[in-house]
Amino acid sequence: METFHLLFVLLCSVFTLGHGVSRNNLPILSFDEGYSQLFGDDNLMVLKDGKSVHLSLDERTGSGFVSQDLYLHGFFSASIKLPADYTAGVVVAFYMSNGDIFEKNHDEIDFEFLGNIRGKEWRIQTNIYGNGSTKVGREERYGLWFDPTDDYHRYSILWTPTHIIFYVDDVAIREIKRTESMGGDFPSKPMTLYSTIWDASEWATNGGKYKVNYKYAPYVAEFSNFVLHGCTVDPIELTSLKCEDTSNPNAIPTGITPSQRAKMESFRKKHMQYSYCYDKIRYQTPPSECVINPKEAERLKKFDPVTFGGGRHHGKRHRRSRAVAM
Ligand SMILES: *[C@@H]1O[C@H](CO)[C@@H](O)[C@H](O)[C@H]1NC(C)=O
């Protein structure tokens, strides 16, 4: 009896470890526990296990889902496998927003996956808006060290009152620290989670040069391992309802360890292709929170001399940017 009981307990915990929690011990939700369909009719398909979802884009429509709850801060994650082959113009997004509640001064934290022509890799874009700061885009774009169409990879957002960290698998790829000078531009109101696939022919691939080609449709993005681990907020009163148990120190990362930071720096050195801080066409003076790293500036300038070099034909702009960079 004893042995049987022990075996039963062991089996249960093996099962739970394998299926019920993520690598950092956060509970994994089924689709119905955390999310609802946002649009796209049967282009959203929940698989039999209830824990995986396919979102597809075809001639008729894209598709998307939205979290049932509104959250103020937390750790939010999904494993995603992107559609392969020709995907120019296709965008898959995993993001937080409150645009439906705060139309004029919304907040946003974005992961956007930008499709590409055949043989060229997907790129990831990250961005934030705070309190309606849509005039100041804070985009960064990166290549990846793997093919995101081969398998599932985990994409996570950590959002605290003082910083936002984007992760790919276990690698922190970007940290945004709240600075005084950012003012309201740092996301600080409750948001819901969204995931969508849509036709962004107008801008996604080389500024709209390559459109979605429906000959290759449907484009299917696969999702699983849903983690929604934050403080839920009442959508009417906007008061805090419930925060997840944070007594487990492994549960929510609270910041970046030195070894994670070293990994992040090395990722950014190798894979960052765009940063708003260095875009001299958009910002003659970089937004206040930017810390300009001359080596990074030099590398990006080699990558794209027009955007990061200030544009050779704009002498005035060039001079001004140089003054800022020094
Ligand atoms: C956010 O925007 C609203 C309306 O535009 C403004 O009244 C408020 O002061 C802003 N908050 C912050 C923190 O900047």
C-alpha cells in the first residue's frame, strides 16, 4: 500500500512537471483557461489537447485571440512556431495592449514577427508605447540564432513597475528601464494579452516591397505553453483583484543576472539589425532614455548607412547627429 501510494505520488509529480508547469515553474494554462477568440472564425483552431492553438491567415481573414483577464505587471509567455517558406507581408504578433480601454492614451508592449521572402529569415521586432506615446516608436529588430519555423520557441515579456524585459527562450534580448525622463511613455496601466496573424503587406517586408502572396496560404502560426502570470485587474473599476503567489523565488524573474546580461549583450552584438536610438532619419536627437554606444553605432552604420549614418545627402542632419553621438 505504502509503496503503491508513493509510486502514485511520484507519477503524479512527473506528470505535472512534464505538462503543467513551464521551465521556470509557472503554471501553463489551457487555451480556454486563459484566452478567448478575438477574430478570424475557424482560422483559429484549438487542438484536441486544449493547450495548443493554430492561427491562420488566408484570403478571407487573419485570426487572433485575447486574454480573458486584464493584468497589471507580470510574466507572460507563449511558445510559438512560425509559418515556413514564403511569408513576406505576414505578421504574427504577441503583445499587450489596452487600446480598447484607453483610446487616446493607451499602453503597449510588443513582440512582432515579420515574415520574409523565401530563403530569408524571419525577423523579430520589439516595441513599447506608454500613455499614447505613438509618435515615439521605440522599435528594435533582430535576426535569430535559429530558424523559428522549425520548432516551437518561447517568447516572453516580463513587465514590472521599473523595467520590461523581452526574452527568447531563456535569453533576455532587450531590457527597458523606466527612466524619469520617459515620463508617461513607460507602460503603466493594466493591459490584456493578444496574439494575432495578419496581412501587413503595406509595411512588413522591406517597407511594403513584398506583399502577402495567397498562393502560399494558409499561413499557420502555432501556439502552446501559455503562461499568464500577473496581477489581474477588474476591467470596470481598474482596481487590483489578485496577484499570483510570488513566494516562490523561482517564479517570476525580478531582473537580469550578470550571466544573463552577458548573454544579452552578445545576442545584441550579433543579431540586432535596427534600434530607434541610432535611427538618424527618425530622430535627429535620440529619445532621452537612449544610451549611445559608439561601437554599436558603428556596427549598425555598416549594416545600414542610410538609416544609421544620417543619410549622406543631408549634410545638416549629419552634422547634428554627430554632435549628439559625441
Ligand atoms: C497620460 O495622458 C493623460 C491624457 O493625455 C494625461 O492627463 C496624464 O497626465 C498622462 N500621464 C502621465 C503619467 O504622463
